[in-house]
Amino acid sequence: MLLSELVLSALTDVILACELFFLAGLSLRPGIQTFSPAWIWSLTLALIGLASMLGAIDHGFFETIGHEAHRPLVIATRVVIVLGSLSMIIAASFQYLTSPLRQGFVAAGVLGALWPVFMILTSDDFLSVILYYSVGLIFLLVLSVVRFRQNKGTLPMITGILLTLGVSAMIPMQSPGFWGLGLYGSYHVLLMPIVVLLYFGGRWFRTTR
């Protein structure tokens, strides 16, 4: 008996979440100051991992049977994705920008996050979450390219961001996915090697505030 797409999505989500938690833990190496760019990047990886784990719980236990907890878990998962995207914007701002640009972009990121959160709470719209997540990735990509010569870790970071953006396009395009895994199962599997690149890119982030 073949597994359903929801079950495959849940299984691959769990694996991706565990990988992200592991990478977040590796990022919190000795000597990292709290709220340094490296510390915030580890928080980013952890938040994305948490979103994956919440998604796995929903797909595996609640969405399959139409449980009333499905909608609250969808909301929680999407809000955590927004928080992870905001954390990405803050990490990039702290790593690459100086005052007052740093504060300006952080404030813009916080204000921008209000739109997808509002959409999450008032509708079933996922596009706003994808757009905000993409904005965070593009913001980090632009700063990484601009500072390419100054940071050794920018090459894996740039590669990881470009691959993430490419893979994420599967969702709005409603791709059927690959290998019989369905859309989200394929999406999760493709992200597994990509997040390693994002981890290595963040290893070069500054460890002091």
C-alpha cells in the first residue's frame, strides 16, 4: 500500500526539522555572543526547523482526519515561518549593515511581517507567507553579493539562497513533485541538502554583537 502525499509530507518534514535543529545546535558553538549575527542565524535555522516540525505534526495527525486542531496548527506553522523570515532579515542587517541603516531595515522587516500575520489570522492565504519569506531571502542574497569579497562564507550562502528560491517556486506553481513524493514531500527532500549550504554560509557570520 502506497503512502499518501500527506503522510510523505509529514515524514519528510520530520527529517528536515531534525536536520535543521541539528544545524542550529552546531551553529551555537562556544564563544558566540547572544544577539550576534551568528546567534541570530542559529535562531533562524531553529525557527525554520520548528515550522517544519509543526507542519509534520499537522500533516501526520490532524489534517489527515480533519481534526479541529488542524486550523490552529496551520496558523502556528505559518506564523513561525514569518518569524524565521524576520529573524533572517535581522541576522542579515546585523551582519552587513551599520547604524542607522541596520535599525531602519529591522524596523521595515517588523512592519512588513504584520501583513502576512494579518493574512494568516484572517484567511487561508499562504502566498503572503511565501512572499515575505522570499523577501527575506532576497534581502540576504543582495547583501551577500554586495559584500562577497569581504566574507568567505558568502559563496555557500548565495548558492543556498538561489537554490531555496528555485525550489520554493514549486509551491506557487503547484508542481506535482518528484519521485512519487508529491509536491511538499519533494520540496522537503530538495531542501535537505540546501539547508546545509545555508548553515555553512552562516558559520562565517560575526560572533560578536
